[in-house]
Amino acid sequence: MIHTRDLVKEFGSFRAVDNINLDIAKGEIFGFLGANGAGKTTTIRMLCGLLLPSSGSITVDGLDIAKHSEGVKHKIGYMSQKFSLYPDLKAIENLEFYAGIYQVPFKKALANIRDVMDQFGLTDILSSSTGALPMGYKQRLSLVAALVHDPPLVFLDEPTSGVDPQARREFWQVINDLAQTGKSVIVSTHFMDEAEYCHRVIVMQDGREVVLGKPAELKDQHQAGSMQELFLRVLGENNAKSV
Amino acid sequence: MPNLSRIHAIAQKEVFHILRDSRTLVIIILMPLLQLIIFGYAMNMELGQVPLVVQDNALNGASRALIDAFIHTDYFQVVPLAAKQLEPKSIFRTRKAQATLSIPKDFGNSETAVYLEIDASDPNSAQLIQNYATGIVGSFRGSVAAGIDLRPLILYNPDMKSSFFFVPGLIAMILVMICALLTSISISREKEMGSMEQILVSPVSASEILLGKVLPYILLGLLDALLILGVGMLLFQVPFRGEFVVFLLFTFLYVLTSLCLGLLVSTVAKTQQAAMMMALGITLLPTLLLSGYMFPISSMPPVLQKLTLVIPARYYLQIIRGIMLKGNGVQHLFQAGLSLVIMSAVMLLVAARRFKLRLS
């Protein structure tokens, strides 16, 4: 679904993303793990066309992102780290706006998101003002807004930060269901327990790949009991190597 | 090619913002009214009821007739002062009067000269006082004794009312300020809030974003123009001699130019604060000083005259004064209108080019 080759992003002399190679399949939940500043958000922003790579290539569903910018954008749903729906609009008006800029008739958009809205219990709050919603609902609404055009590829940049554990579980249930319907979901997180829900993860540090693979296999390889342990171990080893 | 349904989606969302944000409504309605009223009453170029001290040493029929001629205008008001205070310097120093008129003993008989002393610490007022007094004395004498008899005919504003001059000017100034402010703030707000990022991920193009943003404000700008025009006519009795359709057409062009200026600002400013400062900075003073509103362009040094060519209000002032005071039609305003069209097009193109569809 999405492939990158030797992806690099430099801001001046600072290398935020350093030689990242990814191959993410249809229906896969792919996790980006790493501390703040590890390059997760920068990588995701390049993958969805918000940032131009300094070098390397990205193809989405067979299309080169640099050459087919508009075509690629129709295939991508993106939920940014910062809550960015319009607080002065009603929930439904926000959805209508996103349907509008993706040129999806609103009826069709509502059909596209009906299942997720039911799961999230959003149907009842559609006429509420977005700004007045509790944080948990805002996050859910942001995810739904990213799905109005039924994109095969969904990027979620730290979707569960600031959400209580119960709501996080629900969120992951929805992510799982999206993957079941064949969407590729790319998630960044710094909650290690969430990494267990991913089909594959990449652990990043200083813009570089530290490890990449299935959570269970990675834990085996590094004799870690949990993802938390794995994370600390691989980062520790990586630090020891670079010293 | 810009896509209409995407522009519509953006414009519609913008309308919601406008209707629900009380701050925008304040900018749109209260700001122009306040400016009109404050400027209108404070920026009065006429003088009235100038305190005048009269020292009549003739005390005859002719001198009383002259003093009456002064009193019967609205321009002067005679200040009664005891004789011992009649020393001009102390009168001016204590601000008891702005001018003194002394009539010599033999006035009306052998003497024809009268003396006027004017406090020129405010030179503009002094000039006006001199003009008024000369006028009064001139009409008192009936006609000029010497050979030349100048009979001026003052057109379009025969009473030389300053409201005729500042109301059209204020429309020009307020419109450019508000339009530039509104668009630049609305775009920089989206950058600041992070919603721009969400829009940039979508297939929307730069020109679609800019057009969607500008469209609702064109309507608002026109409404504002009508508001200022209406209140200006009501409060200050300014005439409207031209055609309303012509006014709408050319005001539309001016609003468009001003909005494009705001778009251009928003491609530079990253925060709402910066956008606001920039929008005010490039509209307020340049419009006031370089548009020909306050100071005639023809009396500026050549360099400044060239600079006025890029001030949109320069063209709109010709237009609005032309329509309101002279009853100009399209054929008289064609060139100024064309200049506005060109400015809009250039600014829109530059803004669309500069507008980044990616983050930096």
C-alpha cells in the first residue's frame, strides 16, 4: 500500500528522518514508536504529503507521491496530533466541511462513517458545538472526520494522547475494525501497551530505525516480556552502540 | 482549474465562522461606525465661532456695520473684554481669543485700513481665519476698488463642507483596512490553530483555499461600504449624485483588491497577531497619507507620487469622490477601475504562488 525508499528529511543541518525504508501492506496496522523528537511525526507528515522529503521516494498505492500529489491525497485520511477541527462549528458541520473538500456528497460521507460513528456513540452529539465536546469525543470526531472520503490509508498521529484508558481501548477497537475492512492504518504512539495492538511496529530514535517487526517476534528476539521492556532494551542497546 | 464544490465548502465554513464569532462582527460593524463618527466629528476642517476680540476706536456707523458683518457669520464670536486687557499678546497667551480686530479712529472717513492679528500657533486655523476675515471684509466693501473683480464659482461642494471630503475618504480607508484585516486574520488563524494542516492534507489547491476565503468577505465588504455610506449620508449630509449601480460595481472592485491585499499579508504572517499588525500597517497610514485623501498627490515629491500608484485607495478615492460628488459614470472611472482589477489580479496570483501547500 505504501512504500518508502531511503527516506530522509533534513531541517538545515538537522537530520530529523534518516534513511527510513517501509513497506506497509493493505489492511495492516503499522505502529511508529519512539520518544518525542524521534522523527515519528516528521515521517508521517512526509508520508501524507505535508512535508517534502529531502531525498528518497514514497509511493502510495503505486503512485509516486511527488508526481501524483492530488491523486494520492484522495487516498489518505489524516488525523493530526493537535486537535484541529473547528470549535465554533457543530460536529456535523465539521464533517460536512471535510466531505466538501474531498468532494464526497454528504450523504455518501455519512454512509462511509456510519459504522464508526455507531461504535463511537457519536450519532447523538452531531448537532453539538464541537468546542463544547469532552476531549474524548473530540478525538473520536477527529478520527471520523479523517474517514469521510473512505480512504484506503489512514494516518493517526498520537490519536490517544490525553484520552482515558477506557476510551483508548475503544479507539483501538475501531482501529482494528478499520484494518479488518482492508484499510491500512498507520499510528504513532508513545504508549507501549498500545504497540501490542499493532501488526508491525518500527521503533525510531534520532530519526533512524532501531528495530522493525512484529511485536511478538521482536519481544522474542530481545528476550523482553513486554513492549515496554523491549523498547527500553533496544534503545539502550542502540545508545550503547552509538557511544 | 479551481474546483467549484471545494471552494463552496470552504466559503460555507467561513460563513459559519463569521456568523458565530462576535469579534468578527465587531470588526465589521462597530469599527467602521466608530471610525466614521470619531473621524467625522473630530476631523472637522471648518472653523466656527472663532473667539474674536474687537477694539473699536472709531465708534461710528461704519465701524459698527463692519463688526456686525463679522458677527453675522458663524465664523466669529466677539469676546467682550475690559479695555485694560486689550493687549493682543496677553489675549493670545491666555487663549482668550484667536484673533483681534482693531478699527482705527477715522475708519469710514479718511481711514480705510483695519488691522487683524491672528494667533498662528495653529497655522491651519490661522490661514482659515485670515480667509474668512478677508471674505467678510471683501463682501462688506461690496466690490473691489481696483480693476480686477474675481468672481469664483465653486463646483461640487459650494459651501466647501469638509464632510464632503472626508466621508468618501473614510469609505476608502475603512474598507481597505477591514477587508485586509479580515482575510489575513482568517487565514493566519487556521495556521495557528492547526486546521490548515488538516486542509493541506486534502486535495484542495491553494487557489481554492484563497477563493473560498475571499468570497464571503466580498459580500461583507460591500455591506460595510453601504453601512458607511448610509450613516455618512445620514449624519453628515453628504450628497450622492452618481448611480448606485456604478457605486456597487466599483466598490466591489475595491473590496476585491483589499481582500487580495489581506491574502498577500497572510502568506507572510504566521500568527494572527502578526497578520493584524501587518494588515493595519500597510493600509492605515499609507491610505491616510499617500492616497490623496489628506494631501494632494500633485504636491508630493516625484518619488512619493510614484509610490501612490500602488495604493489601492488612490484609485478608489477618485472613484468614490467622482460618484458621490460629481455624479461620474463608468466612462469617467474606467481607468481607475482597471487599475484596481490589475492590482487584484497581480496580488491574487502572487498570493497563490506564495501560499505553501506544504508545511515548512
